[in-house]
Amino acid sequence: MNIGKEDLRNAAKKGILSEDQAERLWMFLSDEMREVPSFRVAHILYYLGGLIAIGAMTLFMNQGWELFGGWGIFGISIVYALAGLFFVDYFMKRPGLSIPAGILGAFVVALVPLAIYGLQNALGLWDGDRIYREYHIYIDWRWMSMELATLSVATLLLWRWKLPFMVMPVAVTLWYMSMDLAPFLFGDADVTWALRRAVSLWFGLAVLLLAVRVDFMTRSKKDFAFWLYLFGLAAFWGGLSLMDSGSELGKFFYFCVNLLLIAVGALLSRRAFAVFGGMGAAGYIGYLTWRVFSDSPGFPFVLSFFGFFVIWLGIRWQRKERQITAALRSFLPAEIRSFLERND
């Protein structure tokens, strides 16, 4: 729920609050919102600058860095990381600067794969047929050492500074790991696309369960689970969508799973579930349109009326939302009900 200054003024006009109380409450909420990510100019600049810096040391890294050699790459990474940690600590001691602190913390975590690559290269432990820039392009089980080190460092930093954006590189690393895990466990020669898809699906499901656990453990406005949900869904939904259903029943089951994702998103108040579930459901309907009922003149009429029916359901849901939600949640344990009500 978004509350604006005009809402408080209207409350004051109706006698719910005095004008002085409304003004003081707005000042309090404004101070609180400085710590909540939003589309403010300052926040946009924070994230734009941070993502440029992170991208420079990850996705946009060029081959020229190989000229520094292993020790050079390791040393530069350590200097950057120490500078980042200094400013994280500096910003955390200043009010209203937790967002740039979290972005710099994520920058430090994103440096870990580069540092580990440089160290392995310097010690002669790296194979040599892959370079760092390919870490973000190719699936290879040898990246696992970099990924495990990243997760370890991120855990320590999250324990020291509980900043939500630092979970972003953790979620990306888990996503990468979901792809590298199959060749790591079964060997490159024995890995098929079917096995990769299965590992991605189950690993993504595990990350989603972890995200739910983190969500339930977090009792603050800070959203630590967002990135875990996003990349866990990417791994799960990607593996699910790439699987060969083999039959019309299997494709319908895929459609039902995507509808379930939408329902879970509504229950948890997580839009990412609705986005992925909506894409999957739309894909299935598109499949029906172009493959199964491509020559049926009545199909567009049936589909359009189905769309109108869904809109009607939405209207009915909106009118009875409180009663329906209360009825559904009455079957849940009290702790879960409290968590869901906190996120409404």
C-alpha cells in the first residue's frame, strides 16, 4: 500500500488525524522511505552507478585483463574489495545511506570470482582453456570453486551487514551454479540436455524454498528474499519450460503448474511468480492457437470469451477479496497468516 502526503491531508480533513499529526507523520514516513528502494532520482543514480561498476568487473570484463597475469588480477581485485568494504562501513555509520552501502557490498561480492580466478591462475591451478570473461557466458564445472567462494564471502558479509541488495550476487551465483552443477556431478561426457534441465528445475525449486524460508525469517521492511525468488524462478521455470512434455496431457500439466505459480504469487504477494507463470500460461495458449486449433474458426471466439471470463473473475475477486482471502488463510497456521498479513 502506497501512502502519499495527500492521503494524510484527506485523513486530517475527515478528523482522523489533526493537521499537525498528519504533518509530523509525513515527516516520519519520508525519513523511513529514504531507506526503502524506490524510483527516486537519488536511488536511480545509486543503482545505475552500482550496476555499471559491477558490470565493469563482471559482464563487461574484456580479454585485455589477462595481460595483468594471475597475481595482477588477484591484487587489483583485493584492492577494489578493500576499498568497497571501507565505504560500506563508512556509509553504514551515516543515516540514510544503507542503499549505497548495500550496492557497494554487492560490488565486493561480485569481485570474488575474479579474485579466485586470478589466484588460481597465479598458483598454476587453472586449466587455462577458459578465461574469466567466459565465466558469464559458458557452462563449465570448473567455475564451481569460484561460485562456492562467492557464496562463502557473501554469507560473511551478510552476517556483518544485513543489506538486501547484497543478496543479488548470491542469487546470480546460485543461478550459475544450477547450470554448472550437472557437469560437476556427472562429468561433461555424461551430461545430456535432459539432465541439465532436470538439475536446473530441482535446483531452482530448492532456491525457491530457501527464499520462502528467508522471507519467513525476515521481520523487517528490508526484502532479503526478492533476488532469491527471481533467480530461483528463472532456474525452475527455465528447466520446466525447456522440458519435452511429450504429450498434450504433459503440456496441459505445464499450463497448470504455471497457473499454480500465479496463485502462489498472489498468496505470497510476489509479482515475480505472476510474471513467470503468466509467460508460461501465455505460451501454452499460444501453442493451442497455432498448433492444436490452428484451423478452427471458433477458437478465437472461445479464447476471447475465456479472457473475458478471467476478467470477470478478477472483478468478483476484488469485490470479495477480503472475505475470500480470510477464508483461505483460515486453514493456514497462525505464523504463516501473520507473515502474509504483514506483506499485504
